[in-house]
Amino acid sequence: MKEINGIEQLDEFILENIENSAVICVYFGAKGCGPCNQLKKKLSESDTTEIMPKLVVGYLDIENKLNDDLINRYNIESLPTIVFIKLDNTKVIQVSRIEGYDFTKLKLEYDNYLN
């Protein structure tokens, strides 16, 4: 999981991972959010890495002012929120999103992304 601070770092994160056919998701959370911290821990566990080996996660702390534009761009209204994204030519498109802690749905969206 890579911590992202601002649009430029998000763009770099996407470009770094797009070439290796990674499943790219952007994870919005906050340090004081219990479900956010649980999901962050779950995403870092080796079991998760084994069942979703192509998953790459960019973590954005909503309390960081550098991420305000991204919070607005992705219309983040609840935490945690995970947004799966792809690059279509030069445009970043949102494939799907999960609001709240739902690891089962995360795995399903991961599988759908690959198909």
C-alpha cells in the first residue's frame, strides 16, 4: 500500500502500475476511523496479497489537505471508500467503488476487474 498525497502522486502511482496489468484501487480513509484502520490492516495482510496478487492500493488520508481536490473529484462522502480505476488512453476512469468496510465485495470487484 502506497500513501498518496495529492494529484501528482496519484498520477505517478497510476502510471507506475498501469503497465504491469495491476488492479489499481484508490483507498480513502482517515486515521481516526475504526473501519478505515481495520480495512487498511486487512489490505496489508499476507492472506490478502495471496488471494489478490495483482491488487495495488493507493491510500489517501482525507485529513491531508493535499488530497482535498481528489476527495471532491471522487465525490467521497463516507469512509472508508475504495475506488477501482483504469486508464483509458490518457483518461482515468472509475470502474467501480465500495463505500464502507466490505471485504467480500472488494474481492468480487477485484475478480470483475480482471475479467
